[in-house]
Amino acid sequence: MNEVTISSQEYAELRQIKHHYQSIMNYTSDLISRHSLDERSAYLDVSPSCVELMGYRPDELLGTSGFSYVHPDDVEQLVNQIKSELIDSHSVTVVYRNLRKDGSYFWAEAICRLVKDIDGNEIELLAIIRDISIRKEMEEQLQDRERQLLLLTNHTTDFLSQHKADYGATYVYASPACEPLFGYTVEEVMGTDGLSYIHPDDLPHVRDYLENIGHGKLTNASDAVSYRYLLKSGSYIWVESTCRYIYNEQGEREYIIGVTRNIHERREQARRLKESESRYKSLFEFNPLGIHALSLEGYYLSANASFQRMLGYTEEELKRSSFESIVYAEDLEWTKSNFEKAKQGQTRLYELRTIHKDGHLVDVEVTNVPIYVGDELVGVYAIVQDITESKKNLGKIYKLSNEQKLILGSVSEGIFGIDLAGQTTFVNPAAVKMFGYEEGEMLGLKLLHHMEQSEPDGSPNLSGSTPILDALLQGETRQRDEAVLWRKDNTSFLASYQVTPIIDHGKRIGAVVVIRDRTEENKIIQAREVAEQADRAKSEFLAIISHELRTPMNGMIGMMDLLRDTLETTEQQEYADIVMNSSNALLKIVNELLDFSKIEAGRMELEYEPVHLQELLEQITELFEKPALDKQITLNTRVDPTLPESIISDGNRLRQVLINLVGNAVKFTDVGGVMLSVQRKPHPDCSLIMIEFVVQDTGMGIPIDQQAKLFQPFSQIGTARHGGTGLGLSICKKIIELMGGDVQMESQEGQGSIFSFTLMLNVEDYTGLSTTLPEQLPAEEQDKGTYGALRILIAEDHLINQKLLRTILTKKGYQPDLVYNGQEAITAVSQENYDLIFMDVNMPHMDGLQATRHIRRMDELNHQPIIIAVTAFARKEERQLCIESGMEDFIPKPLRISDVEHSLERWSKVVHQRKVRV
């Protein structure tokens, strides 16, 4: 190995150079970066200014391709320019759009230079990048203005000219309008004296005008000079010019800019201009109503901005059509009739429907006014008001009024309103009937003194006032649970009422009184107390009997378990198994009866403790993995990552509820699968957190006519082959209600069912947990693990391999979905956007190769997932078959954690790059 010896001076110079380089890198506002010379042009070093300019930290950029941050439309041109110009000059300046981390782009200018080592070998590319978005925008504006100016000068009928500020005003520029206006070509006038074309009699006047604008005496754009100009034909025409001087840096006059026009054409237009000014200024230009002028033939002559916005058409589009083209067909004859009457001098006011440019109807109110010039009728004004919203509001008001009337007429409570004087302003049918009046009889009457004559104890109101009247006069809300009210025939009844003030625009205008007749309420309360007492006695009896039954049942089951070990023949063993299974079934029934009776008797107590959510769900799925596998259905779980790992609840009772719900789901599902999930739900009280457990299946579903009795005790849904006491769901419902939650069910026959229940958690029990529920994340963000957000599917028929792969992924923070064959994988992909699929090659019904080919042909997918083969066949031929079928990667069995982690690390980058580009 050769050693290189340098002097201390050279070493110091090198350190000084490195210090200067680092200072430049750290403090420059431009982005300085070094790139590799390969096709990726990977970042080798980058200055900290990349954070401000691009939003990325330097460590995020290092090793990534520099071209991946270039706008896709600019990449090819950028690459070609760098390659071509670096060959000749070793330095190139390029302009392109650069990607920021937030997904936006900015215009950038990069100066790129090849860096060579001491031997002259090209080793890397140095780039200095700066944001030129503002400069780019100004350049585009300047180019646009130049194009507009060129367009103006080439197409305007006015003659634009530039002259030297000398005695003769020598032409240095003449617009193309020179020839049609004066007969001279541009070449003929260039270099000649501009003042030589002016009639001799007008020349002093023009010189005075130029002198005045030179001294600033004429500064308005309207200040112009009129004179006669010599045509090429030898005759003169009257023209008008507006001129201004252009001064050099020393403040000296350098050029004269002139705009010249033919006055004769302007005079011909004077009458039309006067008509236009009369039409527009006062009524037209700034009116918020839509206004337009029509010719006598019905064609648009002009339209103000309000009318254009109202119907979506520009003025030019309207001028090419008549009013008939935008009137709804059913209203056309009516509109034409009103237009004809306006042409006869009549002012017309009417409503019609017009057609917006995008096709929807706009209800308008139109006023047609004749336009006169002198005594001549020359057109028709139309003043248009959009009444679409007004009509909708009127419809809503009518509908609301009708709905309020229906509501007031359908409630059993008596409701009436009173004004500040105590007069009845409105009353519903229930109140009319309650007080014994005929319909309409109570309106306008002062009934408060007669209505409330006495107190509930029978004593009369001697004060001259009543509680309802006091509440009205004081403007307060008042409620009485017991009051004696009097009917028209002087009979009384027991009632409760509430008085509430009516406030309109901040002003109190009366009150509304809501009355409930309580005459029959005492009888109902007594009957309910008797029923509740009988129900408690029944529940206590069931609790005692169920508890006593368990003692002999335990003895029977225990002794039978011992007896089976002493049996010698298969037949005896079968008989013993039947007795054992029957005893267990009977014990389950007794346990359900005991739980039910405890709940009914109010003896069930909850034992709160920390419950680990993920472990709870895994315990549930382990119980039913074998039945699910036997039926070839999927069984998946999902936990909301925003929830705490553990919650405070009764773990045993929560497990009992979930076992019942998942067991039913597996029992009644023959095709598809079951999903058990827990997620956070919004709640208005910041001191509480609501969580929801959901069990969703694709089973037989529940008929609508049987759903009402689903949670009733001893009710069974389905066929006799499913068995049971009919208490399971009833017990689940009561347990959840005892926990302070609520159970819900949705089901469609033949499509499956969704059972869910909610629990409330106290925020103070969970330190560090946000009280604000985040916005609902997309599905892929809910599975955000070690390698970023990934939605993962496992297609594996072997239970052990399935559990192993699922455990590995779970430890990495992911909650994969599970299917048992290729056909189920296709179904799952059609319903969910997966990023990665671990696909077993050999599966029943449809293998992984067939499933992969089918998935690759599914054009309806938002994006194609990465498919990784998982198989025991690791030969080169099997690998080739997997790749040809459309798989991207290959993991051999037996599974190793390192192989799975390597695949996750590798392909997660590809998934995230795809999402960034989208």
C-alpha cells in the first residue's frame, strides 16, 4: 500500500478548503449537491438548505435518485440536455420543475459541473440549485405581455408609431396599419420626417401640442391633437393623435410615441356610442341584476357581467344567439308572447325557466322594457333576477310548515301558544281535545285563569295569577310535574306541563305550553311495580335453582370423566362420550340460565381489570380457527392503532360476549369469512372515549321478520340443527348494557350480518391518550407498522404456516387478512386495496399461480399488489414459474423471520414510491 506524505502547510490548506466548503454548504441559500455519474444520479452529499427549498432533510435525499424529484414531463429533456452539453463544456445550466416533499413543484435552475480527481478522471457531478419560480412567473408574464403587444400592434386599426424627438419627428417605427389608413407601406415612411405629412396650416398647432406635452401641460390620455394628414393619393384626411415623450437616463427627450386614428370613422360611430352610453352607464354596467339588450329580432346585443354569471355564458357566446336558445322549451311560447308585447311598447313582468350553460335549469323573474332612441323603438331591455333559491326556500317553508302541522297533529301532548297578552295564537288537536273545546274555538281566547284555577292539593288560586301566566310575564322557562288543569265544562284532570318563552330576532313575543295528561299515570305506575316485583321473584327463583343444579351436574361430569378411563370396549367409550357431551351441553344450558337469572335479579357484578385488546382478539380467534378451517372460511381480526393496548373492563364477561358473537358468526357462515375488529368512535364528551367491537360475517343472514326477537330471551333464529337455548344473545345484550354500552345489529338475508357493541372508557384512566379523535385514516394508514403503512393479505391453507406468518407480521405492527385458497384471495383483492400478498403456491380449489394470473388481469383495481410466493419448492424451475405468473418475489419454506423482514423492507419502498407518484 502506497503512503502519501503531505506537509503540514498542505494539510492546513486542505483543512481550510474543507472548512470553506462546509461553510458554503451550511450557509448558502442555494441547494448544493453532489451526485453519482450513473443513470440514477444518486445524491452523494447535499446542503442543509434542501429542507427550506425541497422540504426534505439531507438524510432523506442521500442515496436517492436525483431524477426522481424532477417532474415526469421534464425528465427526458433534462437528461438529454445534461448528457449533450456536458460532453462539450463540462458545465451546463438547466431549468426544470423540482418536487417538494409536500407533493408540489417549483421551478428550479441548476448549474451542473463535472468534478474530476487529480488525475483528470470524472468522478461526480456538482449541482447548484436555486428556486426561480418568481423569475419564471415574471418571464412568462413578460412574454405574455409582449405577445399581447405584438397582437395589438399587428391587428389594431389605429396607427402606432415611434419618432425621434428631433425637429422633424423622424419615423423609427410604423405599425402595419399605416398602409390601410394612409396608403403608405411601412418601408416608405421609415426614416422620413413625421411632421412633413401634416397639412401646412395645421403644423403650428401640432408643434404647440408637442411642446405642451413636453412641459407636462397635457397629461390625460384623452388629450389629443387633431390635424389633416397627407395620404399617398395626395389628398388629406382628418386624424387624431395622442402622443407622449420617452426620456433617456439623463432626463432628455429621446422618442415620441404616437397613436393615430381616423376621426371620420369615430364621427360615424358617435350616434351608436351615445346610444351605447345611454344604455349601459346608469342601468347596465354595475347592476347586481342580470341585464341584457335584445334586438327587435330577439338577438342579444349586449349582456352585463351579472347575467353572464347567472347563466354561465360569455357575452360573445350570447351575441351569437337569440333568447330562444336559452329558454326552457315548456316556457318558450310564454316568453315569446311577452317579448312581442314589449316590442309593442309594453313593459312586461313574468317568470320563466332558463337553461344554464352546464345544463341545469335556472328560475328567473324577467322585466322587459322597450328601448327608444327618440321616438324610434330600437330594442328591448331585459332585467333578470335569479329566483331559484327563493323558489326552493318557499318550497322548503311550505314543506316545513306542513311537516310542523303534521307533527303537532300527531303528538299525544297538548301544545298551544300564547302571546304576551295571554291570548291563544295556535293550538294542536290534542290540546283542543284535552280541554274539551271544538276545533278553532280556543284561538284568540284568554284561558289561563280558567285553565289553572287550583293547586294540586285542591286549594284555589286566590292571587289573581297562575304559574303559567307568571312564567309568561317573567319570560322564563317553568316546569311543573303535577298540576290540576280545568276543562271547558269545569271538570279537572291531573297534568304536567312546561312553559317555554318564544324569542323572535332577540325579542320575546310569547310562550309555548306543552301539557301531558297524567290521569292514568298512577294506575300504570302501580301496575308496573306489581309486574317488576313478580319479575324479580322469578329471577331470584331461577338463580337459586340454576345454582343448585350445578352441584349435581359437576359431580356427574367429574365421575363420568373418571369412568371413561376404566372402560375397555369401544362401544362403552362411545356411550360414555355421548353421556359426557350431553352433560356438557346441559351444563352450558344451566350456566346460561344462571347468568340470565343473575342479570334479571340484579346480582351480576363486574370485575374490572386491565384487558389487552390484541391478546383478547387472538384468544377468541384461536378458539375458532379449527372450526373456521374445517368450513374453509376466513377468520380475521383488526385493532384500531389509535386505541390503548389495554383497556379497563371485565375481561371474562367481554370474552364471553365475543365468544358468543364470533361462535354464532362461524356457525352460520358457510362461504366467505368472519371479521372481528375493535375501533375508536367519536363522542361529544371529551372526558370519555367510545370504542366499538364489530363482528361481521358473510353468512346466511337473518330474515327481517325475525330480527325483532333476536335479543329476546329463549328466542331462536335458524334451523333446529344449530341448537341452543336462545339465551346467548340476550345475555350478551344485558352484559354489554351492564357495562354501560349498547348492542347493534345489521343483517340482510343471504348477505351476512354485522353485530357490534360499544363501551365507554374514562380518559383519565389512559395517560397520554388524545381526547380528540383523529380523522378517519384510509385503510392503508390503519396498518402502519415498522416499514410504513401496508395492507397485507396472507393466502395460506396450512394452519401452522398461516399462524406463523401472521405472528411475524403482527410483531412488525401489521394486521394481515387471511384466506385459505386462491379463489378467496381473488375475492379479497376485489374488495380491498392490498399492497402486499404472501401467496402460498399449493392450495386447494385454486393454487397461487392461477390466482396470481387472474389478479394481474383485473383491470378494475386501483393498483396492482406486490405478490410474494411462499412455497416449499425452491428449485430454479419453480421460481421461474412464479415470476412468469406475475409474482415479484419468492420466499422458501420453512419460513424464516429474516426472509419475511427482507421482503417487507424491499417491497415497502416500492409501494411507498408508487403512492408518492400517484
